[in-house]
Amino acid sequence: MSQKYGTILVIDAYEGSYGQIGNFCPLLYTLDTPISGKGHDGSLATLVRLSGLCDPLLFHHLDTPPPPTYDHGKDRIDYSFVSSDILDSVVWSGIFPYNTLFLNDHTAAYIDINATILFQENTPAIEPPSCRGLQLFDPRITSKYRSKLQTQIDYHKLSDKVHALQEAAEQNKWDQSLIAQYEAVDGIAMHKAEDVTTAKISEKDNESNDEVSEKGK
């Protein structure tokens, strides 16, 4: 089955390209030999032209020149290029003001892609990360966690299950039932092990720990 690939190039190019056309000099591709050509001037504009890439920002903001994206210069030097077959799926693009999302001497930029157009399906929702109870600064808790986790791994033979899931993925046999098994692996071992880490340390445990520390001095 033939597959079609598009390209998205996100780059801090350290040079401007607005208003530049670039050279078109087709290069012969060879696997083991570096590609060179007299007409290639090494500029970003030439790279974009040779690669058939498009700049969505220029399509969405026709009447406004792109602003500088580096506060120590006057040019836009940060880009998100896409191949022409992807351009129709990019519904909007833009550049945020400095320090809008984070403190940096570069601006943040984005492209908004319609997944239904690009992938012919909706992308899954991004789930929030689950809270983990493991506290790495307390050796008593981490020791209990490792011990409980290893017990769960051995008892449920999770290493064999993980190996079987990996083989199924490599053989393109992945389906909803295997996704459920994959998610269960985390629930079986790690969540049960974390029940140990969320248990409160009693004063007696603290006193015992202090006594051990005193004897060790």
C-alpha cells in the first residue's frame, strides 16, 4: 500500500526570508554522496523553494508583514513551514507578543491544523496527567514503592505481558483490546504500588528513623 507523506518544518533559522524568492536549482539526490550545486546559495529562501514548502503565516496575514521574532534583531527568524499538500489543513497561524506564554528573547508562534482534513479523523483529546503519590525526597517511601512495584510485576507477570504487547505493535496487530491491556498494566502495578507511597508516615516511624540516624553517628 502506498503512503503519502507531508512535511512540517519548524525552525529557528537565524535569518530573515521575507520578500526573498530564492534560487531554484534542482539537485540530484545520491544516498552516499553529499549533495551540492552551484546555484544553491545556502539561504533559507532557496531551501524553502527547492523543498516546495509554504509559509502559512503569509497566507493568513496577506496585508501585514511578519513582525520580528527575536528581540535582538529586526527580522522574523522563526518559522513553521508546511508542504503544499498540508497547507489546506492549516486553518490559522500567528505569532504571540514577547513573553506571552513564557519569558524568552524569541516570540512564540503557532499553526492550527484541522485534524479531520489532514488525518481524515479527529485527534484524541489530550488527557491531563494523573497525580502520582511518589515522593522522591523520602527514602522510606521510595523503598516501599520499589518493593511493592516489583512484587506486582512478578505476581502479574507484567514483563511477559509488556513483551507480548510490543510484539503485537511491531506486527501492526494493535487494536482496542490491546489498548485496554496496555492501560491495565499501569493500573495493576504502579497504582497499587503508589498506594504505599500515599500512606502517612507515623510519629513512631519518625522516631525509629531518628534512632537509626543517631546510632549511625
